[in-house]
Amino acid sequence: MKMVWIYITNPSEAVANKVAVHLIKKRLGVCVNIFPIESVYRWGGKITKEKEWVAIVKTLSSKRNIIEKELSKIHPYTIPCIAAIDVSINKKYGKWAEREIK
């Protein structure tokens, strides 16, 4: 079983929580960690510094494409950052995740 953490930037804590609850309700993730960050990037030809919130979805790698499709329906960013990071997980956690994620 292969797991990934899907890293998603969000404009607010409320949006990060909405994303988390949506994915957990659909059983696409087993857990979502949410925390504040500061991002610096170029947008519209200008350097921008913004406060954002990251949601890290712990899920099976087989759910990555489905999660991207779900986010395209609910995420407010024109181009959201959705990055999958392969992780090595302990067996007990992995078995629990498989039972929880459909």
C-alpha cells in the first residue's frame, strides 16, 4: 500500500477546514493537518506576500487524481497548489488508513 500526503494551500483557515471536511466526508483522506503559513510568489507580474493555510491530506496514492477533481469543484484559487508527497508509513497506521478510505 502506497500513501501520499497531499499538500494544498488555501486562502483562509475556513477554506482549509472546508477542504478537510469535504475530503474526509467522502472518505478520500484519513486525516488532514491544517496550519498557517506565509507565502511569497509572483502573481500578475508582482511579487506577493500572503498569509495562507496549508491542508495536508493523508491518503492512499490511488486517491490522488480523485482528490484533484474534488478540489477543482470547491477550491477558490484559480490555480491551487496541489502537491503529492510520497511517504513511508508504519504498518498499523497504513492498515487503519486502508480501512477508513474507500
